[in-house]
Amino acid sequence: MSDRTVVVFDFDLTLTRWETASRFFKGLLRRQPWRLAVVVLALPVLVPLWVVPQTRRRPIRFAVWMATFGRSRQALAALAVAHANAVFAGWDPVFLAPGVQRLRHHLAQGDEVVIATGCWEPLARALLEREGLQHVPLVASTLRPFLGGWISERHCLGENKIPMLTERGYPPPWRIAYTDHRADLPLLRNSEQWYLVSPGEKCLRLIEQTMMTKARIVPWRNA
């Protein structure tokens, strides 16, 4: 057992009310209808890829590439900041208040808190800054340039979270983990305690069967 008290939080739907990167990139497509039109025209090719689990990520990568085509790293970072400002100016809260409260409680206790997320890093940072959590360490997904647009470089999801957290100085085992998704089973296996955030029935059943124990549930999205 490690002497460190490292607490790992997932981000989307664990601390936030929606899938943040999906909302951002969809917004980029809608800003310029020609981008969305290209994705629609490609649907006959994309839909069959979506049906097969082994190729399911390819349509998502294409949509992200189309949303980012012709945009520099600096331009995308500025758009992420503008998006964060826009959603915080809206009526709906971006973050789940009980989740943020629990995170701040861990910080107040002196725990080492780190957020590990599949969200694109500049977008997650912009959102955390608006919430006053910019000081919380963040391990997130990155993009790389490809044929005039941007595609996934390192996706901080599932098994990938383990080496990415380790590289940033947070190797397993972790004391506590919070997540809403079955993709984080590798995270849970390497945590002494873990909590599921408002899990769906299928997610809950799969995780409990895999972990062979009852889950601790925190109903933050139902609060």
C-alpha cells in the first residue's frame, strides 16, 4: 500500500454534466455548415465503420479531423477558451456541484487529487479554470496534426490512463478513484477504493461482475 493518498477523478459525467469534448467538436462543425456537410456526405462510409467495434473510433476521428481542418493549434486553443466562456455564460451549470464539493473536500484533507480524462487537454483546462480548479493536476488527451487537421495523439481513456498517470508522477496503486464509465475498469482495478457516479444499469452490472464486489455509488447526476 502506498503512503501517498492519491485520489483520481474522471472528468466527463463524473465532474461535468455532459461529454465536454463531444459538445465542443460538434459545435465547431456547426459553426461552419460546410464542415458538417462533409461529414454528412461521408455517412455511407462512416456508418458501417461505427457498427463494427474494432473500427468504431474511426468515424469519431474523421469528425474531429473535419472540425479542426485548417485550424492552427493556437486557433483551436482560442476556440476552446471561447467555448468555455460561452457554456459558463449559459443557464445550465457545467459542473456537478456534489462532485466538485467532494473534490474540494479531498483537497482540504490534504489528499493529492488528479483528474484523468479523455477530454482534449486545452478544453479541459479552460473549463477547470472557469470553475476555479485550475490548480488541480490534469492528465488529458492530446491531438497531433494530420493532413491539415488534427487527430488523436494520446487518448487518456481506459488502459491508457495508467501509463499517462504514471508518467505524470501518479503511479498505481491509487487510494481512491471516481468514475462514471466501464472504460475505467483498469483504473478501478488499481485503486484501493472506488466510486461509481450515477451509473447506468448495464455499466453497474458489468463493473460489479468484473470487480466481484458491490459498487459504492455516488448519485451526483441525480442530485
